[in-house]
Amino acid sequence: GYTIPQLPPGLTLTQTIVLGILNSIANFLIAAGIILAIITIVISGIMFFWAKSDTEAKNAKGWFKNGIIGAFVILAVGVIINTIKIIVEGGFF
């Protein structure tokens, strides 16, 4: 005999709220992707400039490649979410 207590009344989830959340997530991911790309370019450039051997230069190039791929994946997810938001709003077609 255990009864589950009722949940307190909460905020009604509307399309406007969901679209606002999607917009915030998309903007965050797009900004994070751009910032990560810039940081990657700067740090890998410094690593390459200060490389004292071929191995260190290869490490800098690898760091650059992996960082840019990661940045573009994050950026692409933000763009995809933004596109979904636009389609749901009905502003795409």
C-alpha cells in the first residue's frame, strides 16, 4: 500500500518553448564549433612553428586535423538543429 504523490503543477510545454530551447542549443553549438576551430588553428600553428623535429611537426598537423574535424562536427550538429527548428516553425518552405 504505497501511493505515489501527485506532481506539482508545472510549466506547460508549448511549441514556442521547445523552439526557444532548440534555438539556444543550436546557437551554442554553432558558437562552440567556431571557437573550437579558432583555438585549434592558433594552438596547432604555435605547435608547428615551435616544432623542433619532424615528429613534433606531424603531431601539430594531427592536432590540427582532429581539432578541425571535431569543430566542424559540432558546428554541423548546430546547423542541423537550427534547420530542424526552421522547418518546424514553417519558415523553410
